[in-house]
Amino acid sequence: MTKEKNESQRICVSSNGEISRLLEIMKRLRDPKDGCPWDIEQTYETIAPYTIEEAYEVSDAIDQGNWHELEGELGDLLLQVIYFTQIGSEDGHFSFESVVKNVSDKMIRRHPHVFGDKKQYKSSDQQIRDWEKIKEQERSKNTPSKTLDGIAGNLPALTYATKLQKRAARVGFDWPDISGVTDKISEEIDELNEARNELSLDAQEEEYGDLMFVMVNFARHLKIDPEKALRGANKKFKKRFEQVEKELTLIGKTPNQSDLSEMDNLWNIVKQKENNR
């Protein structure tokens, strides 16, 4: 084994938590000669789905308040960054160091009230507004941009809709108050019902999408995160339905052996117990 490989091995098997160890491990995994065949085959495109999955697992650990699990999930998410920067380094596009420099410079640039000569107190809301202004200035320096440029198109649909609407609202394309939104909701429901009775499935899907888009606008006017709200509703439904299953088990039944009337009655009982707590 060469001196260079000995040093690489020493770094990889050490027990420290320095980033240099993880960088070296990924470099070894991607080594065309002695690396792992699976890791060598990976590309930006094949790793991207894992990155999205790991981000959701981080969010799930936070929702559960499982801090030990969160530690592990954060490591898995960090590994995705290491993966991309190793591939980027091999391709000559960027490196881990250049990525870290880029984001560090950006944090300094976007927080002049903290790192600038004239420090000042800002509320969180003011900082958000200023952050968006600085981002807009950065975008306009690179290339003349359209209002909706720079929003990642593969975001979850509810999040993407929210960002589109917020961006449009910044240039005045928005209802002045929530009454306009509620009127639009009624209009879209009527159009969906009409499509359901008279039009094709594709047309129904389009009208349903319009309704969902307006509901996102409704949430935005209420200052509610629709993605978070729907996740909460999903979690509540899962918890209640599992309790209904438990109640059925107590009387020797499964959901398949029950019917809607019985399960709906148990659902209301479970709901009432929650409200009485």
C-alpha cells in the first residue's frame, strides 16, 4: 500500500468527527480503481431522489421530537452534500470547499445588519422582507429575470404554489383582501361540479387543480403554511384511524369485517375523547 493510501486509510478509520474524514471516505468510495461499484456508478441524477428522501426524513424526526433519530438523519443528509461535491470535484465543476465558500459569502452578504459596519436590530418579518430584496438584487445582477424565475419547479406542489403566489403578490398581483379569495373558491367549486357532470376526466383534473391553487391562496391570506397544515391533517387522520382499528380489535373485528356506519361511529367516539382531554 502506498504512503498516500496509508494516509487515506488512517483518516477513514479514525474516530474523529471532522468533515475531512467524511470527505476522504466519499473519495475512497468513488475511487474508480478500488472504490465501491455502486458508489462509482452514481450521478447527480441518481443521487437527487435520495437527497429529497433524506430531507423528508429529517423533517419527520423533528415532527416526532426524536433527537437521536434526527442526529442520524442529519448525517444522512450531509452525506448527500458530500456526494454531490465529490462528483462535482471529479467533473471540475465545484468542490466541497467552493460550495462552503459560496454559502458562507452569501450568509455574510444577506445579513448586513449582523456582519456590516452599521449593525441594527431587525424584527424577523423585516429580515424576511430584506432577505427577499437582496435575493432579487442578486438575481437581477446575473441576468434580467422574470417575476417567477428562480423557484424550483420540483418542489412539493403546495409549497411551489405558495411560492408562486407570494412572488406574484410582491408585484401587486393579489387580492386586496380575503373576501376575493373566498368568492373565487365558490366559483372554482361550481366549475368543478360542472366539469364532474359534463366534462372529461382531464378537464375535471384541471378544475380540481384550480381549486387547490385557490385554497393555497386562502391559506396564504390566513398566514397558514398549507404544506404543514396538510401534513398535520394527515397525521391526525392516521392517528384517529389507527384508534378506530384498535377499538374494533377490542370487539374482535377488523376494518374489513366492519362497515362505514360502525367505523364512522367509532371515529366520532375517538374524536370526542380527543376533545375531552
